[in-house]
Amino acid sequence: MPLLILKPNHSLFKVVLMKNINLITFVSLFIAPLVIFSSNFAMAQSPTLEVSMPTALIFEDDFLKEDDAFMVSFDQQNDKLTVNFEIASDYYLYRDKFKFESNQLTLSPIELPAGTTHKDEYFGIQQIYKTHLSFTLNIQKATPGATIDVKYQGCAAKGLCYQPITKTVTIKQINVKEKID
């Protein structure tokens, strides 16, 4: 049987990774039919299948867990919530994938810092963050039980993109003093 080699930068693998298809599903849908219906399956040699792909599909240990790849911390000081990311080497976060959903609090408009320009095979020209990211959210009002969901998404340079990640932060109550004219 001929040797089947699919390269890590093959578009099929990146689509599979972005759609979060697990290895068993991937093999049953894509690889097994290629092996079974190969026109050369009657050759005397034992069948060999070598698939060179992003190792996350085979060995999850080759990629960091999301909390290790994108270490995030939050620090609230009065009406300011500072968000800090330490991003592992060869990993990055997409600037436009950040989303913020608040519950029982009001925030000033959020301005993320500019990122580094990155040409992405699927998303085109993107702004990304490597190594470190820090920004501050200005809280205008927060009632008891206020929370904010910080959503973000990143990838490993080797080709693995993580599903969107959400971290929920409980916000301390902020009493806004009314202005006296």
C-alpha cells in the first residue's frame, strides 16, 4: 500500500482542529476510508499508514493546556480591574477574539492595546498578542454579585487553535458618587 503523508500545514488538519473534531472521529471520517478504498490494498506488503500532523491529534502532551498557554490574572483596585496575560513561548492570542459580557455592572468603553500584525491562513491579517498582555477595565458601577466574563481565543504556532476560553470574574461592589453641580 502506498504511504499516505499529510503535512501539518495541510488545510484539512487546520479545519479539523478549528472544528474540534477528536482523533477517533477524524480517523473514522477521513483516514479509514482512504486506507480501505486504496487501489493498491492487494499489495503483498503489510499496509503502512504514516500521518504527519499536528501532534495534538495524537499526543496532547505536545501542547500546553489552555491555562498554561495563556496564564491570566485579575486584580481589582477600587473601580479598576487590571487583566494580565502571560502568554507561553510560541503561543498567541487574537485581539479581535476578546469579548466582554457583564452582569450587574457597567464598564467604560474597552480599549485593548494594539497587537502585532500576523497573517493568518484562515482569518487574514490579524492583530495578535505574544508573551504578555495587560489592560485595564474601568468599572463605572457594580452592584453586589456583579461579574464579568472575559472571553478570548488563542493558538499555538505549531497549528493548534484552542476553543474560545471564558473566565468569569466576581467584581467587588463600586459605589458611584453622584456629581453635584
